[in-house]
Amino acid sequence: MELIKQYFPSLTPRQEEQFGQLGELYRFWNNQINVISRSDVDNLYERHVLHSLGIAKVMSFKPMTEILDVGTGGGFPGIPLAILFPECRFHLVDSIGKKIKVVEEVAKGVGLMNVRAQQTRAEQVPAEAYDFVVSRAVTRLTPFYGWVKTKVHKNQFNDLRNGILYLKGGDLEEELRELGRKTQVYNLSDYFAGEFFETKKVVYVPFS
Ligand SMILES: C[S@@+](CC[C@H](N)C(=O)[O-])C[C@H]1O[C@@H](n2cnc3c(N)ncnc32)[C@H](O)[C@@H]1O
């Protein structure tokens, strides 16, 4: 939790409380339904919460922004972002119902009113309903782009044009070449210290 405060020093007392509650909630729910590898539960704040918040280092969503988290699993990156941006609306989807159950329980546990969790496939969510699509560890960028390219509003009101903000790791050269679209890659090591972040990036793919 101290790690989150170190990199996000302007949290409100409510946000500090909500981030603080995540550790126990995930420990409990991960014992019932596995959404995070057992070894990773001890590194929850660095490898899941802070990693998810890497998106916030490159993009500060304005109030009323609608964000789709595709393949959210146990709620990453959607849940930490929903705590950080309480005035934005988050739709977290995953094709596996028991993962959505964990998301619902965690969102309820921290009192998040801006999260809707749904068991569905990315391809099935409504078109032109979001400003941004966020994701981590779901699939390569080319099929991902195909799933979500129709899902985003044409109207823009954020500092970056509407698009995808995807947490990726490692060498992306081939994947970006395959995608063949304009992208911007941000290194999370520019924002966060530690070995874990050395290879981690946010890939931004604007839709137009
Ligand atoms: C490796 S997990 C990552 C979970 C989470 N994003 C994280 O980083 O912890 C990938 C998730 O994507 C989901 N998924 C894969 N294809 C999907 C699709 N087409 N629509 C919705 N969810 C999908 C899987 O069910 C799984 O929960």
C-alpha cells in the first residue's frame, strides 16, 4: 500500500482506504476462485495494483470517460483504475463467469459505484459505447484491435484521442509491426522503480 502512495501521493483518504482493502479482499477471494497465481498474491500491490495504475501515468481520464476493460480476469487493470478515477465509468468484461464473480465481490467490498462487471466476450459488447479500451495479458494486439475497433465513440473529450491502452511486456517490435497501425509506447520504468517494471510498457493505439 505504501508503494501506491509513493507513486500516487494525492490520493484521497477514501481512495487510500479502498486501495488498502484490496489486499485482504484478493487474498480471501483468490482462495475461493483462483484469479492470481498464488505466488503473486504476496506481490499484489506491485504486480497487479501498481502495474494497472501504469495506465494512469500516461493518461489522466477526464470525469465521465467510459472505459471498457477487456478480459479483466480478477479485475486488472479495471479495479485499481476505477478507484483512482471515481468519476469515470468502467465496464469490466471477461468470458469466464467465476472471474466476474470475484470482480463483483471486490468492487462491492471496496464500495465501488462506478464499476459494472459482466460475463461476456469482448466481441459481444455494444459498438460505440466507450472512450477507451484498457487491457492486460489477453491476446496479441492484432486480434485485440479487431475485437474492439467498433466499440469506441467518435466524439473525443480527453487529452489523448480515444483508443486502446494496453499493458504489455517484453519485446514488442514484431507485434507492433504485425498490427501495422500508429502506436505510442510508454516505458513504465520511466515512472516506477524496480526490476518488475524494467520491461513493462503501456501501448497506446489511437483509433483515428
Ligand atoms: C491471462 S488473463 C488476464 C486477466 C487480467 N487482465 C489480468 O491481467 O490479470 C486473460 C483473461 O482474458 C479472458 N478472455 C480471453 N479472451 C476473451 C474475450 N474474447 N472476451 C472476454 N474475455 C476474454 C480470459 O477469460 C482470461 O480471464
